[in-house]
Amino acid sequence: MKRSTFFTLCLFMVLFCPAILLAQGLNTPVITSIPGGFFVEWGAPVDVAEVQLDKKLSGSCEVMFDVPSVAALTEMLGKQQSPVNNSGLVSILADYWTFRGKPERAVPLYEESLKQGNIDESRAWIFQNNLAMLYSRAFGQHEKALGIVEDALKAHTDNVVLLNTKGLVLLHGGNPTEAIPALQRAVELSCQLPIYCMHLAYAYHQIGRTGQSYRWFDLVRAQLNEVAPGMKKDNKAMFDTLQQALPPNN
């Protein structure tokens, strides 16, 4: 082999093989440096309902994390205990573990960060929302979840996401009647966002108020039909139940 060819091959292995190995690992994200922080991609997620991602599925954060390199951030994802002194980093790590189907790794990150109180209010409520949903859906601890979301609502009374989450936690906990006021408020404040209308319709359906359920579901049925194939599992189950129980009037 010519020296130049050998050198080119070595250079390729140094520059590209780590990224290839990262991309191939199911539980390892692809992490690259960007100005001010890191860009993280972690492939196809598991189905987690109503969790608010900080930066969608790509964890692009324009903040300086307290880690020196891509390798260091990758290493953190492999440890049982991850650092929590930077809310941007907490968000990346918690999103990552949630969407890898390991909520038990995400919950301590959210809890420790909230306990330390070193995150701004615009991100704190997202952490509380996600923590509540994880406790409710992943662990079935509905009372604990309700306490978390109600605490968040004290500072964000009219936050539609939190109101909807409160309603869902109550629904999942078998309390549809108590869920309706929060879901109704979320519908009103969101100008009848279709997915929130469906949640409200489902709550009414659960207590046998068919007229009210039909009213809210039929209002957004056409819009929901268009997005139904891509719905998350919980929402798709609600949609299918309502679609079967409340056929459209021709």
C-alpha cells in the first residue's frame, strides 16, 4: 500500500469512524460540536406521550456546557449519575433517556436540577411538566405526579400545557370528572387546540356524557383524522376509542 493511501485511510478512521460507531449504537447519540455547545441526535424515539422536548428530537443547544469535549458528553450518557449543574445539559440528558425508554434515568436529572434551583423559570415548568408525566405514565404514581404539576401551576396559572397535563394525570389516575375543569381551561386558553379538545371529549366520554363528548370531538374530528397516523400511542388510543364510540352524523 502506498504511503499516501495509508495516510488517507488512517485519517478517515480518525475523523469518521467514531461518528459511525456512535450512529450505530442504539443507546448512544451522535454528538458533534457547534458554536456555543453541542448538537445531539439520538435516532428513532420510543413513544412517550405529552413530554415537552426542549429542542425537539435534535438536542441543539446554544449554551456552553460544563464539559470539555464531545467525548466527555458522550461519557456522561453512559454513567448512572450525570452532572446537573447546567440546565441545558440536564435537558439534553433527560430528553435522551426519556426517548430511549429509560425514564428511571431521566427522573433523577429533573428532580435534582429542580431541587438545586439553578434553572430559570422558563425551563423549570417544562421540567416539572415532564416529571409529572413520567411519574404518571411510566410509574403509575398519579398522586405524586398531580402534586408536581399543581405546584408548577401555582406560578403558571394559565399555562395550557400544564393544565392539559394536570387533566391527563387525573384521567390516567381514573378521575375523569376531576380532570374536566383543567382540560376545559386548556381548551379555552389554547383557542380550541384539536388535541386538547380530544382530551376533553375523552374525559366526557369516560363519565358517560355523550353529548358533550360528541360536541368536542366532532369539532376537531376532521383535523385529527389528518394527523391520526402519526399520533403518539396514548393519543391514538383515545382517538380510536372516540372514533368508534362517536361515529360522524352523515
